[in-house]
Amino acid sequence: MRVGIADTTFSRVNMGAIAVDELRKHASVAIERVTVPGIKDLPVACKKLIEERRCDIVMALGMPGGKDKDKICAHEASTGLIQCQLMTNTHIIEVFVHEDEAKDDRELAWLMEQRTREHAVNAVKLVLHPKDLERQAGTGQRQGFEDAGPARR
């Protein structure tokens, strides 16, 4: 299995290094990594990882800022990542942590690491162990903060 990692210099934590570390804990995989300036650069980076470097799955890692214009840029990047998935028939795990999701820098750094690690595990499961994800269907899994749990009837 070949996993692509696309991360950004705009991020305030090295999410790419965290993803690589976590992937190596869970599977013997080849890793292709590329770093781009910002989140709107991620769709083409992911497409190149899939088409040119033959990745089976890609993680797109980024940290949009907390301002309204940053949220618009994150939406545009997300739309581009969805389009890339459809064009390549390959999963791209979007791992965005918005700067305003945390109350301070310490919590932000923790959230960025936790969400990245949990999604790295999801990437391995999606390609190598899809039944593990099927068993978690409807359980309210969240990456980063506490799981929501299933809704009660």
C-alpha cells in the first residue's frame, strides 16, 4: 500500500510528520509526502500523489485560520478535494483543523495531533481493514475531540 501525505506550511503544527509517525505504527506502507504553502494548494498536490506517485489513498492535512475568509478558502479547498476524489476514484482523507476550534494554542496543538493520528488510522482501515470501519458504523466517531456516540431512540 502506498499512502500520500499532502500538508501545508501554513499549518502551525507539522501534521505531515505526525501522520507519517502514526501510519508507521499501524501498517507497513510506502509513504509519499509533499508539502505545499496553503490549503487551496492541496487538491492538485493530492491529484499528483495519486496519478504520478500511484498512491492508494491520500491524507490532505491543513489548518484553516479562524477568519471568515479562511473558512471560505477551506470550503474551496474541500470542494477541490472532493472533485479530485471523483476524478481519480481514490479516497482523500481531509484532515482540517480550524484555528478557532480550540480555546488556546495548547489545545490547538493537541487537537491537530489527535485528529491527524486518528485519521491516519482511518486511512489504514479504509484501504486494508474496511470491516473495522463497518463495525463502527453509527457509533458517532469523532476525530480529535470525544466521540459523540450513537443517538438514542
